[in-house]
Amino acid sequence: MLFSLQKNEWFGNLRVDFLSGLVVAFALIPEAIGFSIIAGVDPMIGLYASFTMAVVIAFIGGRPAMISAATGAMALLVVDLVKNHGLQYLLAATILTGIFQLLFGYLGIAKLMRFIPRSVMVGFVNALAILIFTAQLTQFQHANWMMYAMVGVSLLILYGLPKFFKAIPAALIAIIVMTVISISLHLDLKTVGDMGNISSTLPVFLIPSIPFNLETLQIILPTALGLSIVGLLESLLTASIVDDMTNTDSDKTREAKGQGIANIVTGFFGGMAGCAMIGQSVINVSAGGRKRFSTLVAGIFLMVLIIVLGNWVVQIPMAVLVAIMIMVSIGTFDWRSFEYIRKGHFTDTAVMIVTVVIVVFTHNLAIGVITGVILSAILFMVKISKIHVKSEIKPEKIIYKAKGQLFFASVDNFTKAMAVTVENKRVLFDLSELHIWDDSGVEAIYKVIQQFENAGNSVRMIGLNKESRRMMRQLKSYLKNSSH
């Protein structure tokens, strides 16, 4: 059932979920505003997206405690669409994005997650940590000493307070304390209000004001398709990270469907396309959030902050939010990866580093992950394409023992290793440790046999496994016909 009201997914951790949701709500505001600015739209568009995404995904997502909202990865993809065609086309693209994601969910695209290697996952996590950290550096431009001091004090609270007091998340205490200090002392600090105008209005249902024709579809289709792929990729990878952090499992197919429905709703309520946020998800889980209630609280309280407490929210110093995101980046980075580089296999290390570099330099998670997967596949094929052949000469015959995986990438190695060096002999091919995977492998076997027979040798094969024998029988007539 897509809509979830199961008690074990909602209750049992209410107090901590409520408090962690409050922390996330504060952290969502500057991020949503910042991503709106990147996309070239009003700050409220990102805030509306964060509200609707979080509330909807709380009920229909496949990963409890994960936070979905407006994200930087999605904002980067809509810049040209907004610039060339305006907000209404962005809303239409958001709805189409949701439709694509819902379709992908029913097609079971989430199952493809198992093809993403651990080295790519580690690279993805580390790249995100670096991006989260570097994104905070812009807040220090032209900053005075008070900014640095407040960030330092905030970090002391964030890391020191939990050692003595855990009833209330340290991040929430830091936000309240630093805001009170900033307001009381009239400190000259950049605040949330400096990032953009915030209006105390709820989102309303609307249908994008665009012509419903083929031309409109051609305009929004490329953007929507890109958004759907990037959004699902980031959401499913974030779900896996939260799975690891909480030692629990999640329904990735349901999450894909949930992301689709959430984006459809978001588009109809004036928001930009969104997906799971690793930074806010880590904040939520680190603060103790475990259930769907924490995600719901984050979304609802985000609107409460804007509508009821808007005059206070705009006075929150950016320094304390920067400190929280620095803590998130440090906690997100997989510090064991340095040992992984030192002790791991060269190919795995190379894949991890390439994934990190591409994501950091392109700021595009999809490009980095897809490149990492392709590189990993290529290196894997190179690794398994080595064929080992040993020859054993006996008075009555010569035995060739072949070991490895025979497929299109390894046939050259196989044919070179099995080069004909004898004539008029009895030859035995021991293939008990060889597996044939495709027609290229079958063709290579028949080619080698033909070469040995042309040299006057009698050839016999033994030990070939059942699957390989079946493939050879199925392709024998085809290969003979195609050789004429």
C-alpha cells in the first residue's frame, strides 16, 4: 500500500522525531531560498516545494525519516528553462517530472540500484560532503570577525553539548541561543532574511498557465526527463545512506513512486521539482529522527516558521546554519575512505576518486555516478577478461586447460593463448574452469577447434558446464551458416 499509516513507521519515537523535525525545518529555509535563487525564481517557490515534498513524501515515501525538498542538483537543471520560458513552464516540467518518476517506479527502475558498486557509493557520499562544505564558504565572503566567532561558538555547542545533554537536539539549541544573542547584541551579521524576501502565504492549487500543445511538450520534455533521472538517482542513493545510518531497510520502488507523486503535487502547488536531500536527511537522523513523523514535522513546521514566526525566522544568523551544515559535511564524509584508498584494490580506489572529482567539478550527481558506474564496469571487464591457459604434454595426447570468463572482451586473449603449436596430435581441451557468456565466446571456441583440426589434430572438449554447452548447441548452426 503506497499511502502509509502503519503505527511502527510513525510512532514510538514521537518526542525525538518532533524535535529533529524542528531542526530540519530551520535548516531547510536557507537551502530552499538559495536553490530558488540558483534556479532564477522567487524564494517562495523553493519554500513551497520543500513544504509539499516533505509532507507528501512523509506519507507515501519508501524511506522513513528521509527528507525531500528543493535541492541544488535539481535547481541547476532548470536554469535555462526558467530563463528562456518562465515560471509556468517550470511548474509544468515539475509535474511531468513526477509523471516520469511514477512511471519509472512502476517499471521497477529502483532495482537497478544493485548495479551501483560500493566504490561509487563511497565517492558519491564524499563528493556530497565536499559540496555541502564548499557551499558554506560563500557565506564567509566579506564576513567580519563576528561571523567567524559565531560559527566557532555554534560548533562548540553542536559538538560539546551532546556529551552532557541530549534531551533536545544540540542544533535546535544552537539556533535559538545564537539568534537570541545576535538580536540582543544587535550584531552585524548576515541573516536568513538577507537571502531573499519571505511572504507569509500558504501555497494554493493552480494549473500552469501554458498552452497545452506539442510545442510545450517539446520545451519541457528534456528538462523533465533530466530532472526525473537526477531526482530518482539522488533519492535512491540517499535512501541507501540512511539505511546504513539506521541499520534498517527501505522500499526503493515505493520511494521512486513516492517521489513522483510528491513532484506532481508540488507542481500543482507552485513549487519547483525536488528530491531527497542528503544534508537535511543526515541532520534528521543525527538528531534522532527515525520515523515518518519527523519528515512530516519538518514540512509542516517549515510553513509554520514562515507564516507565524516569519519575523523571527528572518533574524536567524546565517552563521549558526553554516555551522550546522559544516557539522553535516563532516559527519557525511566517509573518513574510512582514506584507509580504503591505502588498502583497497586499485580499480575500486580509481572509481571512487573519479566519482568524487566529477561530482565536485560538475556539481552534477548524475554525471558523476553514471561515470563511476561505467568506469567500474569497464575496469571489471578488464579484470575478468584475462584467460589463463596451461598445456600438459603426455605421450598419447596434449591437454590444454583453460580458466576464466569467455566473452566479447576476452576472446582475443583466449585465441592468442590457444594458438596452434602442434600438428597431427590428439588434443584435449579441458574447459571445466571456463564459462562461456555470449556468442563471441562460442565463436572463439569453434574458431580454435577449427584451427587445431586444420593442422591435422583430433580435438575433444571435456568439462564444459551445462549453461555453456547449451549456448554452444544453440549457436552452432547459426555460426556455421554465418561463416559461409
